[in-house]
Amino acid sequence: MPVADPSFSPSIDGLTDATLHDVLIVGGGLVGASLAIALERLGLEVGLIEAAPPGALPAVFDERNLSFAEATVNALSALGVLQKLSAPSGAIERIHISRRGDFGRSLLDAGKYGRREFGRVVVARDFGEALEARLAELPRLRRYRPARFLGLATDDAVQRAVCVSDGDGERVLRARLLVAADGTRSGVRAALGIGSDEHDYRQTLFVTRLRTSRGPDGTAYERLGEHGPTALLPRGDRHYGLIHAVAREDADAVAALDDNAFLARAQEVFGWRAGRFLGCGARSAHPAIRVLAQRTTAARALLVGNAAQTIHPIGAQGFNLGLRDALTLAELIEHARRADPTADCGDPALLAAYVERRRDDRERTLAFSDGLARLTANDAPLLRPLRSLGLFATDRLPSAQAYLVGGAMGYRGDVPALCRQVQA
């Protein structure tokens, strides 16, 4: 979504929508749509501003592969989303971690922890269709689509006034709580005057579907290297999802490779653990840049998902973290409304409770993702034995494995109840 002009301040005369939303969500992607679904059962007036028109999916729902932690699988099942998948998902039963040029490796096995799997792999397009099917069942949700966030209009202490444009022109929508779920370059974040801190990892990630001589057996591979990870995720269609990181200065050359040359390059970096790389689908490229909002709340406003934090995809933490943002907000609103049915969704005390509740999970996940990305990409000779020792220890020390397993399954900090609600 384009960044809005923070100085935008339209006149609201003739533009006001009659509906006062309890919660107005900007962004209909993975996290925004999930939040709308989570709020439906609370009997609130919820609005969802979506850039994509009816019948179309947001651009984020492409051929990328999403790794859902167990906590995410639990929550999305409880919300009735995963049941809408029309294509099979792939189980992650084991996680194999190694680094090119270092000895040692770590193998995490779900069976050792009394689990059938750590999580599941879902194609983003399939997930988008499942979300859309679930959204279509929500009778109270008011969807504005296609619509574009323009900026913040004059508001007061009890509501936010948000200017949008849609097929009927410009209008002002009102909300007790405005939620920014509009991605890394969040227009809402800019309009609220919330700054962000960025770190460019100088890596480009190529994503595609991969066919190998040995089909997936439930093992997810994370092969680390000086230019980032090469990961294989077991999909449900007997293919792997491949994420192959390259140095930014090499990205154009790699993008120009034909399929055979690209496969040979990825094979040389990854090795032969999954057999011979035989073919791949269409490739897409994405820069690895960390963007962290300097704060996640403002008066009657809150940032979730990539609008709050866009992190390196190593360890597949991004969407899982964003979903826990959304579910924590929904849970806090539910608790407040249970105590007082007229409770204000934008109350400062509720937003403060959200920040406190999310602090541990957010800080630990950010530190894990960023630390792993920087440490594994650093090719300094003195670090090699330390990394190898770390992999060796992780493979043999139960406490070290337990730390990785808890994070892999999405259980960091005080997670929402839906994440622990195991489905039959």
C-alpha cells in the first residue's frame, strides 16, 4: 500500500460515513484478515479496508511458502480457516539445521517431544483463498474494497477519523481503534508519525517451488551460508518450497539464470540431502530488510504484523509473530468486553496492556531472527568453530533443543489462548 502523506488533513464535511467502527483494520493481507476473523465472534462493529477488489487476492498471496508453527495451526484451526484449504498442506516433522563450511548439524524431531509435527507448510495463494472463504462467512464484517488509505482526518479523544478513497470517491470512516496491518511500508504508521529503524541484510531471497528426486519426507531443511539461508520446506503437493538467499550484488545475475543454471546453483549451495534438484516453478525475488516500528501504539491506534516489525525470514518467524499480535489484541478486547460489554476497544489502558503482553514474545523473536541472520552470515574464521560447537551442542543438549523447539512451535512468552487450543 502506498505511504500516505502524514500531513494529509482533509475537511470531513460531506465525507463522513455514518458507521462508527469499534475496530477499523487497514490491510486485508495475512494478519489483517486473520484479525477480522478473530474479532467476529465478539459482536463488534469491525471494518476492513482492502486494496484488492472483490474476486481478487492481495499480491502477498502468491506462490510463496508459509511455514505455520504449531501455535499458528492451532489458532487458525480454531478460527475455522485451515478447514477451508482446498489444497493439502505439508507436515514439518523434523527440522535439519546446518551451515555450509562448518562441521556439525542439529536435527530436531517432533516425535521426541510427543508431537506429530512442529507445524505445517501452506502455499500463500492457498491460504489467501481459505481466508477469503472464511471472511465471506462473517455477517457483521464491513469490507471496503477496493479502497485506499489516504490519511488521518481531524479526530477527537474518543475516535479516529480515517480518510479513504474507493469507487464512490473519498470518505471519512470513524473508529474507536484503528489497526495498521498494511505491511512493511505502512501508510498508517507514517500518518501516525511513528518512525522506523531499518537494517538491510544485503541479501535477496529467491522463492520457488522445487521438485527433487526424493519427495519430501516431513523434513524441513535450513542450510545456512555467508549470504543467508537456503531452506527447503516440505509442501503438501510432493514438492519443496525453496528459499535461496544470494548476495544483493549477485541478485540480477541469479535472476537472469535459466532454470537449469538456477537449480545447479542452489544444489551446489544446499548439497544432496534431499536428492537431485530436478525442476522449479516460477521464481520471485524479495530483498531481506528488517524494519522495526519505534513504537507499536499511538492514541487509539495500534500496529500489527509487518507494519510493526518486518524481520528476516530465517527461522520462518514473520507471519507467526504477526498472527500472535492480532490474536493477543482480540483476546484483550474479548476480556475487556466480558467484564464490561460497553468497554472501549481503543482505551489507553487496553493498548498499554497490549504492549506489555507482546513485549517478551516480540523482543525474543526479533533477537533470535536478527542474531541468527547476522551470526550465520558472518564468514569470519574465528566464528566457524564457535558456530560448529553451537550446532553440535544443540543436537545433544536437551535444554538447547527445547529452546529452539519452543520457538519453532510458536510458544514464546505469553501467547494467546487460541494458540494453545489443540484441535481434535
